[in-house]
Amino acid sequence: MTSLHRALAAVRQRIAAACARADRDPGSVRLVAVTKTVPATRVLEALAAGQDLFGENRVQEALAKIPEVGPGAHWHLVGHLQKNKAKHAVGAFALIHSVDDLDLAREIAKRAATAGVVQPVLVQVNLSLEGTKTGAEPAAAIALVEAVHALSNVEVRGLMTIPPPAEDPESSRPWFRRLRDLRDDAAKRTGLALTELSMGMTDDFEVAIEEGATIVRIGRAIFGERR
């Protein structure tokens, strides 16, 4: 067993333990292995270890890596998507986590219609209103969900957030709880299922799971520090 195999096994064990604490089925949480700066050879190693869902931050890096990795892998875009890159992202990713305004959503819908596909997306919410992060303001998030849902060729599946950086994972708990509550409010107001909550990374994913995350985005705990 390689070090990457051991790292993946350890992360899966931690996911299962967090689910047990929250009385959840481990199958209700999907692990996205974030491969920013990770070469295709290591992604293939993870694929051989049974990890088939990967996340990329940048469209260009993903488009170069996806054909190198080949069949069997599924990809999410977890980083910010610029409007002018939407035409490349649509259809390449099973899920786009970072829709943060209506103009971007409209461009995704336009490109999806041209390609003849329906593009699943999440609405990213900047709960802490940090200037360094993208995302809809909390007060505008439900209206954005409604507006994106009204577009053709786009399917809104839930919400995503990135909490402020903190040394203590417990510091992220209020943000995760707030996103869950916002999702519940949005589902009630719109009638949409909004089953997905993308929240939690290497430093705080266990807390995120305890607060309802259905997708956790983990890079460093699997692949080590980025170069």
C-alpha cells in the first residue's frame, strides 16, 4: 500500500467516524479529492485506490489533466469560474460548485443549451462577506437560487461555502450551520430539493460533516502540501 493509499484510507475512516457521531450514513457524504497542482500520475494512483471523484480549481488545468487521466474519473469544478471560461467548463464537469452571480449562470445556461446538456451547479455563498472570497451575499443567495433555477439547461443542486481560515476547526461550525439553515430556507421557499451542501476541507471537514455536508473537498490530507 502506497502512502497515497494510506492517506485516502485515513480520510475515509475519518469521514465514517464523523458520520457515526452525527448518526449519518457514510454513503451520504461524497469525497472530492482536490487535485490542484497534482500531476495526472498521482490522480491515476488515487483512481487505482478507488477514488473516482476529483475536484479542480482552474478550468485550464483541469482540461489538460482530464484526458491524461482518462475514463473512470469524474470531475467537479470547485474553484472560481470566470464568465469567459464558462464555455470550457460546461459539460466537462459533473458539477460546478462556484456559481456566484446571475450573469455567470446565464452564460452557463447559454453554453449548456448550445452543447445540448443540462449543467448541474451549486450556488456559492460568501457567508463571512470576506473581500478575498467570491460568492453571493447571504441576503441575496435565495433570490439567486430562484433566478438560476428559472434558467433552462442549468440544474441547481444546493449550496457551497468556504468559511474564514481558522486554526480551530470548531470555528468553522457556525458557518457550516448557517449554510445548512440557508439551504433549508431556500428549499422551503423554492420547493427545490437542494440536496447538496459542499462545505469542509482538510482542516475542518469532520465538523462540516457533523453539520450536514454532503460533499467535502479535500486535497492536502490526501496528496500532501501543494508545491
